[in-house]
Amino acid sequence: MPVIEIRQASEHAGEEVTVQGWLYNLRESGKLLFPLIRDGTGIMQGVVSKGAVSPETFERVRDLTQESSLRATGRVRADARAPGGFELDISEVDVIQRIPPDRPYPITPKEHGIEFLMDHRHLWLRSSRQRAILGVRHEIIKACRDFFDDRGFTLVDAPIFTPAACEGTTTLFEVKYFDDKAYLTQSGQLYNEAAAAAVGKTYCFGPTFRAEKSKTRRHLTEFWMIEPEVAFAHLDDICALAEELVAFVVGRVLDRRRAELKTLGRDASKLEACILPFPRITYDEAVKILQTKGSGIQWGSDFGGTDETILSQQFNKPVVVTHYPGQVKAFYMAPDPQRPELALCVDMLAPEGYGEIIGGGERIADYDLLLRRIEENRLPREAFEWYLDLRRYGTVPHAGFGMGIERVVAWICGLDHVRETIPFPRMLYRLKP
Ligand code: 4AD
Ligand code: MG
């Protein structure tokens, strides 16, 4: 019998097929059994009629427990009332593993606490909601890659073991490296800058690590970042690139993942509003807005989580904030020639209170200034000699940014915490499963 995926059921109406998967649910009504089978591509209701199968087959299905694995053979029949629009009139069932009732599947349709679910993340991933999030995450990643690939960017992978900090020394994970030590990368940016001088437009995409001692709904210790870097680009160019990327990604999810958004109960109209142009404001303007909204922020300090939430609630689209004070940004940020106390940097905040999803800007291209910043930040010069080389040999203006995939998934899926946006989250108090 041909094995089909449940998502293809409509192409097999009237045919005899086999589906293979797991028992999602089982309902009994008189002489009929209704097993709900999921196979990762969809959910299909089977119908087992006492008169149509052998007594053994009927009992085998009746005895099935949640998440038991099986193959079911039968005829596909259109039924408007069925989930997915098609049912399987089952003639035979091959049980691969029946989970014994005295050791049942731990996650039942009843409510479980978040810690229990996180401890069983390896099983929790099978739920419809988690499957929908995985689907959207996949689509977002694919959209990012397509976006850059179609614009002539070359993917250049950055290393994970690094000799030095990129985003401040307080969030470095130190690891033993033979007789020496290394750090897990915080960002591929510095390597991207080398790659940009080789290929012009580059991006990297990989896991990044921050020893974040904060326990917030936005922070992971391991997260995935997509980071473009463009030679000869200035702040404006990179702002436009960031805006186009985000509009493209949202559009792609709306195009292809409506069903998942529906499963998640996401209000798609909020995403539909995210079309270009996005509002752009400066840090100065953002501080004024925050002060009128009751934030205690003073000019010169960085936005806290609450400030970001307030700011991103002021707009129904992502908002682009530029020109932060250099003192709150990383050592490599180029200063604004008009107001050197400001950095030529950009953060993008997602709407609905989601906060920062993108950070980036123009890099210092001048050798002397970069060296001064490395020294002012008490960074080990030796570890940055190669980075200084990029300013010794054919330096050019260049700019780039990083977009945290999990923050974007949280926003697009409408989740209140990043822990559900990544298959196996790593956080301050979570390193398992
Ligand atoms: O603003 P960040 O720290 O910027 C950089 O790392 C730059 N070097 C990137 C570049 O210019 N190439 O981080 C960029 C983005 C943030 O906007 C956020 O979306 C995400 O990475 N991010 C985190 N996501 C989850 N958990 C954390 N702890 C994160 N820290 C940053
Ligand atoms: Mg940032």
C-alpha cells in the first residue's frame, strides 16, 4: 500500500493508502472507533467500524493509548466535518508500540505547569502548538536565507570558539580549550567584517551565546542570530536593509503559515499592518516619548526591558531607533561626525511590546580610533590584532546588524516568552533536556 503523508490526503481521495504516525486521541461511539492520528505533517481522523474489520483489529485499536505508534491502512474519504477535511476508513492497523496504560505518556490534554512541560520538552514538541511554532520558526529562517541569497549576499560561517569578546566581557562563556581558554561566540560580527572585505555583502547564521544572568522573557543563553555585513554601507543603508528584511519575513509567514498562526491564536491583522515604511526615530526622541509615558529614564542610559516594551507599544509596526549615546553601545560603533557622543547605530523594536529584535550599525573604519576604543574598553589588544588588520589593509566604511531569531519568532507567533521559540532552550536555570 502506498504510504502517504497526512498533508497530502486530499490528493488521495478514494484511494487505499497507509499513514504512519502516533495516536493523538481516541474516541469511541457504539460500534465505531475514531482514532486521531498525527504524523508530523497533519492530523487525520480514522474510522474503524466493528463490522468492517476483524475482531482482533477492532480490539487492537480500542486498546491504543495516547502517543502509541502505528501504521493504519484504509481508504481516504472526503468529509467536510473532519479535521483536515479527510477521513481514513481503516481496514487494518499495525501497532509499532503500544504505550502500556500503567506507564502512560506524561503529557495529557489536561493543563500542565510550565516547569513540567519544560522538563518534558523532548515530548512537548509533539503538541499541535509546539509543532506550529517549529513550522513558523523554520519559515522565518528560510525567509531570512532567501532574502539575503536573492540579494547577492554570500553566506560565510563564523566560528563558535573565539579568542575575544564582541559584545562586552560580562556575558562571555569561558570554555577550556586544550591548555588554553576560549569563549563561546557572542556574535559573528567581527568575522563578518573580515568576510565583507572579501565578498562585499555577507551574512552568517548560527548559534550565539551570552552568559545572561537575567531571568527575563527575552533572554536565552544560547540563541540563533542572522547577521548581514555590507562593505561601503552606511547607517541609512543598513536601516533600510533591516526594514526590508523584517517586512519580507513577516510577509512570507503570512503567505505560507496561516494555518500555524491560526493554531497559535495569533491575530494576523497585527502582522498584516507591518508593511513598509517603518517609523524611524532617534534615541533623543525615544527618551522624550518614554519620559512622557512615565519612565524614569535619563538621557545617556540604555533602555531597560520596560522602556523597550513601552516604546514598542507606541507604534503598530516595528520602530527603528538610531543614534544612541556611544557609551551604552559596543566598542566598535562608529561615532556620528556631527555629534561624536552618539553612535551611528540602530536597534529595531518589534511592536506589541516585544522589544528589540535587531541591533547593529556602522563600524569604526579608522585604525587609530578603533585602537583607542579597544584600549579604553580594556580589551586585550593581542586578541584584536587580526581585527585591526582590517583597518590596516584597505579599510572602507561598512555596516551590518544582527537579528535574533527567537525574538522574531516570539513576536510573530505572539508568544509571551522566548523559551517556546527554540526547540531546546538554554536559560539561566535550564540546561535540560
Ligand atoms: O544587539 P546585539 O547584542 O548585537 C550584536 O550582537 C551585534 N554584534 C550584531 C551585529 O551587528 N552583527 O544582538 C543582536 C540581536 C538582538 O537585537 C536580539 O534580537 C538578539 O540578538 N539577542 C538575544 N536574543 C535572545 N537572547 C539573548 N540573550 C539575546 N541577546 C541578543
Ligand atoms: Mg542590542
